Amino acid sequence: MYNHIRGRVVEKTPGRLVVESGGIGYEIAVPLRAARRFPEPGGEATVLLHLLVREDELRLIGFAESDERELFRRLIGLSGVGAVLALQILSDMAPRDFALAIERQDAGALRRVKGIGDKTAKRIILELKGAKTVLPPEEGGGPAGPGSEAAAALVALGISPAEAAARVEKALRDSPGLGVEDLIRAALR
């Protein structure tokens, strides 16, 4: 029903924004990671929205990037994962890190999120394993960079997407700032 809101930030606290638009102040719950990317009070912001409808409340959930909103929507569709836990996951993990944890079936990475135990971590991995990811290969949801191009080239060479992502990530850690061709060479070593 709501896609986004553009307006002046009136209040900003960890996990919460109040954005004034058209003379109305909208209280919006946001993941902690996203809150850092919005301007301080007085600044203009565009916040992507999800309207959470529950029996006894309507609540706006806000995001700085579309990949965060897509991950939130996917998470609240899982059994045992509500809005509070989905917001906690997005507060503790970047969408890219979450996607890598799922691809690698790394329950330990998920257990580091407050509120996720062993059973929940395994259930999330089981339900999302093999699902087509909607998350970008580069952090921040921006345009594709050398890392995503290099990973795509490795996949074209027959390497699995998870392995390609891991190799490119390691190459970028070892030698930040490589161009696509050099990144491919480093990932193939």
C-alpha cells in the first residue's frame, strides 16, 4: 500500500525515525544499520516503507535500501520469524552478509544475532537455502561493481555462485581496489 515517504526528519533515535511529510509526522521503525544512513533531524530523507498490519496495530517499517526491504519481507514470511526478529537481523547483518550465511549454510553467523538460537538458525537456512536471491552481490544495494562482474564471470566459467562469491570476497580482502580482470585472475588462483 505504501512504497516510500519523502520528508523532513523530525526525530531520529536508534531504531526509530519520525518523518514529517505534508504536515503529518510518521513514526517509522527502522533497523539500526539503516538508521545510521538517514540524516539528522532537520534533513530531508526518502524512506522505503513496509506497512505491517497486525490484529491490533498498523506499523510503518522503514528502510534505506530496497534490498533491506526485500529481505525483511522474505524473513517475515518464514515460520517463527516475526517483524521484531527480522528487524534485529537487519540491524545486526548487512543483506549481503545474510545472503552469504544462507549460501554457506553458516548457522553460527545467524546465531550471533540476538534472538536467534540454533533451531531458528537452522530453520531459516533450511527454508531459504536454494531460494533465488533478490539481494545484490555488492553491499549497499548500489550499482553492480567489479566484484559482481567478476563473480558473474566465474559462474560463467562453471563455478557455483556461492564459490564464486567466496573467491571474489577473498580476492577483494587480499587486494582491495582491483579491476574486474585482475579480480577474476586473483579469484582463479
